[in-house]
Amino acid sequence: MKFNWFFTFIGAFFIGMLALSLTYFRNTGYSSVGITYSKGYKINADKSAQIKSIAVVPGQQVKVGDLLVELTSFDLELELDKLQSQITTLQSERAEKSKLANAEIAYIKADLGIEIEKINMVISQTETELTLNKKLSTEFSAQDLNEENPLRQKIDALKLQRMRYDEAIKIKVADIRQETDTEERLLDNQVRLLEREHEMHTAEKNNLRKVAIVDGVVEQVFVKPGEQVDAYSELLSLNPVHPTTVVGYLVGKKNALPIGADVVVRSHENSQLTATGKVIGYGSVVPLPEILQKSTAVTGFGREFFVEISAQNRFANGERVLIR
């Protein structure tokens, strides 16, 4: 009986330890330590320009969209003014060509319209004369209705002449419109090319206003107002407020997680501070940073791996974390 109770106690103790291990030490083969990391941003000049104003100082915290540095370029302003002048000139020239074409068409219609009016008047008089002759010669009505009647032939000839004038007007108007449309299309193409170039230079001008692309803290300012800088010169450096990467270290016989695996990152100092991330790659075996060294006498080593986390976290840059 005593023997049975002893083995029962041993079995219960073993089950309890197994449950405790599964609860608190599950996946510890995959757990490791790491440090939050955030790469600073360098704000550079896109082209040669002059520093117009600096809106921040080192140590100042900024938000996305806040103005950092404003530059100005005399050459760029001059080029924009020249392009705008050329665009305005071509647009005016196009409008003038359209007006001239409309005026020329109106002149042709008026000039030939006078001849058509004269023909219409003669046709009207001839038709009146033909009608009057019909009334006076009722006994010869068959002869009057004959198509060979001289008055009828005259009317037909006049109508044919009027039709020719109408066709002449249409042909001349079509020629003018075709010539004008060709010239206007050429001018439109030139205007579009200049407008595209103007848009490109306008974008360059807008890029002279340097704004914060992330929430962060200004680390250093390398220029001063009124200074002339070359293209790609560094203007200032900006550190994000919160890290976006965690550098972890596999120490000892820790199992490596597959790339793409989801992990939980927890602050070493505050267990309530956590974030989810994804393993994005592995590096080489390197000495552990001082903050992770257990002893100053013996240097520890570990294999680097990198975890991407969302910028919407509450970790500080360089904070010690646990990765599981």
C-alpha cells in the first residue's frame, strides 16, 4: 500500500512538472534576445540650391509632413518663368490663328455670297417673268411648260452656277480649316511638351521643401540659412521615434525560425510592452552587443537575425527585447 502511494506521488509530480513546462517554457528553443533598431534618414538636396530657411533644430521632435528645410534655386525659377512665357506665347498664337481662319472663312462666304445673292435675284426675276408669260399665253400653255423654254433654261443655268459657287465656298473653307487645324495641332503638341517640362520643373521646385517622411527626432543639421549647397549634399539627419526592426541573436543551440515566421517581441524591462513581427532574414555570427553581454570578461557570440515590426509600437530605439 505504501509502495503504491509512493509511485502515485511520483506520477502526479511528473505530470505537474510537465504541465508547468508546457505552460511556461513552451517554444523556449525558439526564444532569443535582441535589440530594437531604427535606421536614421538622411535628408539630401536634389539639386544645387540655396538654403532659404531651416525650420528645426537638433533634438526637435517632428511629425510626418512637418517642414524641415526650405531651399530655393534662381536657375529653376528662371527656367519656370521662361517655360511659362513660351506656353503663353504659343497659346496666344494658336488663338490668333483660329481667329484669322474664322475671319478668312467669313470673308470668303461674304465675297462669294454677294455673287450668290445676285444669282438668286436674277433667278427670282426670271421665274417672275416666266410666270407672267404663262398667264399671258394661256392658249400656248403646252409650249410654256416645255423644258426647252429659254427662260426655263436660263433658270436652270443660274441654279447650276449658284451650286458651283456653293461648292467653291465649301472647298475653300475646307482648305482653310485643314491648314489651320494642322498648324493648331503642331502648336498644341509644342504646348503639351512645354507643359510637361514645366510640370517636371514644378515638381523639382516642390522638392525644394523638405518635409519629414516619418515621425522622428532631428539628430543633426548640417547647413545654415543662406548657404549654397551642391546636388545630393546632406542637409540634416532624422531618427524615427519608434524602431521598425529588431536585431535578434541566436545564442547556443537555439533553433532558427524559418524566414517569414511570425514572432512576438516583448520588452525586457516591461513585460506588458509587446509587438508582433516577422522574421525577414539571417546574418552572420557576431559578438553580442554590450547590453546583451552576461559578463565583461568573456565575450558572447550569436547569429544575427532580423525581425520587421510595425512602426506603430511603443518601443524605444536600442531597447533590449525578448523574441519568441
